Amino acid sequence: MVSHEYWLKRAALQDKMMRTREDEVLRRISDQLTVLESDIIKEIQAFYARYAANNGMTQAEAAKFLTSEELYVLNRVTLAEYRQLSLNPDTPEALLDALSIRHRVSRKEALLEEIRRRTGKAYLGEGGITEQAKRGMADGYISTAAQTGRDLAKAGVLSVKAVVKLNDELIARRMASEWSGTEFSNRIWTHGEEHFKAIKETMDKALTGGWGLDETVKEVSKRTEVSLHNAERLVRTEMTAYNTLANYDMYKALGAKTYKIEAILDSRTSAICRSQNNRVYSMDDFAPGKTAPPFHVRCRSKIIPTTEQEQLDYYSSQGELLPEPQGDNGATSVPGNSDKNKEYTLDEVLQMYHDKEQQLRAKYGLSRR
């Protein structure tokens, strides 16, 4: 029988792999935010150079309407990218409405419209923040699920049901998961909207206070730092959620009845994770945020399989009998295999998980591992 220590070691390895993925996703998001910050600053610099008096800007100057020539340039430059955003199904209607071309636009409105367009492109455009984050979550889910399957196989669970279960339909469903109340891509764009609102608020203050260019640029940079901090919080929390979902899906596919919470205990461990540590739950009661991680932002807790004794103790504490096994000896129907009663060796099962992982990674545009 596999010991509790075996699963602790596997959980520690999963945590290390997950942190590496998080850091890579955050590096890419940081690069995107750096480009966005540079673009916004260039727009602000051009705005000040064109309209400011003595390097200061007033509401009166900013409120003046664009000339017909300036409006023509604005429309010509943004139209193609506006069309590109309009074809993206993730682009909110409110953003498209805000970017629609109007006949009378003030200097300030033109600047904010351009900033909003660039923010939308950074978050929703091809290769943008939303795409990078979703790829990172897909990477985390696929890698964790395949690794969990291999770990269970090495522990003696040679059923290939989990291999069959791990497919594109399951991943698509998990990527659309609303475990925290809203879909992941919507939560990312909410951050994009907050980023734009923060820049707009900065420009309002700059124009009301007659700020110079240097002060305005400094405040814009601060807003970018806040956006990166918010992205870091979201990515680390979501990666824990997808790690938990991947483990749960594999356990369930292989017939597990219970799972156990394993918290990382150190000076940063939260009170709720300390209280949840070593608790055993029924698979039927699985609910991220309540009976499974993440229990809070940046949660580092994991779920691991229970030992036979832990499972018996759980049902005893509930006054219930352990459910009878389904009688599955590990055999199952595998696509392309007509022998439904075939029993597989460890090497065969490990190879199946490897092949399935590479197949899914290719489908989601992820590098081979």
C-alpha cells in the first residue's frame, strides 16, 4: 500500500512545477504590461507636446474638439484594429461601443479612446494577456492531470479510465469553469477595465491639477505596477484552482471516494489552510473555495489521495460504510483497442499518459515536454 509520505513527495513536486509555470506566465504578462505602459506613455507625451503650454495641461485645452484633420487621422489609424477587436468573441460589447467612431471628439476623449484601444489590444488581442494566461492555465491543467495519472499508476492504479477521461472536451469545460463565480477570461478582462479606469483617473487628476508631463508619466507607471500585482494575485490563485481540478478529475475517473487537504505549513500559512490541513472530504462534497483549494488568494494548499486507512476512518466518522468498489480490475475500453478486457502493464499506462499529454499540448499550442 502506498504511504502518505509518497503523496507528500508527489505534492511537493507538483508544487514546484506549478510555481515554475506561474513564474513563466507572469513573465509574459509583465512583458505585455511593459509594452502597454510604453505605448500609453508615448501617447501622453505626444498629447502634451501637441497641446500643453509650458509643459502643463489644463482641462480647458484638453476639452477642445479635434480638428477635422486630427479626427481623420484618429479614425484612419484605429479602424483596422477596431475591426480586429470586433471579431474577437471575448471582446465585451461595452468596449466596442466605447471605441466606435464619433463625429465630434475632444482632445481628451481622443487620448482616452486611444488608451482604451491599446489596453483592449494588450488584454484581448492576439498573443495578449488573456491568451497568455489561458495558455498557462491549460498548461497547468494538462501537465498536472498527466503527472497525477502517472503517479497513481506507479502507486499501482493501472486503470486507463483516466487516460480516456483526459480529453479536449474535459479541458474546454474546465477552462470555462466558474468556480469563483465568473469565467477566468472575464476575470482577466475585469483587470483590463480596472487598468484603463486607473489611467483615466490619473489623467483626470493630471488635467485638473495642471500636472507636468514627468509627474503624469510617473503616476502612469505606478498604475502599471498595481496591474502587475493584481495579475500576479490572479494567476497564482487560478493556477492553484486548476491544479486542484486536474487532481480531482483524475481521482474521480479512477474511482476514488475521498481526498485529503495538504497545506504547506510555514510562516505564511493562513489560518484557514491550517484548519483545513489533513482534513478528509468525500469526492461528492468537492467544492473549490469551500472544501478544496484555493481557500483564499495565493492559496498554496493541495489535495492528495487518501490512504486506505484514512478512507476507512472518514466513513467511520460519518457513521457510514465504505462504498463497495465497482469491480473494475483496471480494464476499460480504449479507443482503437477492440479488447475491452485487456489489462495493461505499468509501462503501457505510463506511455498512454505521455502520448495523451503531448497530443493535448500540441492542440493548445504548448511546447512538448
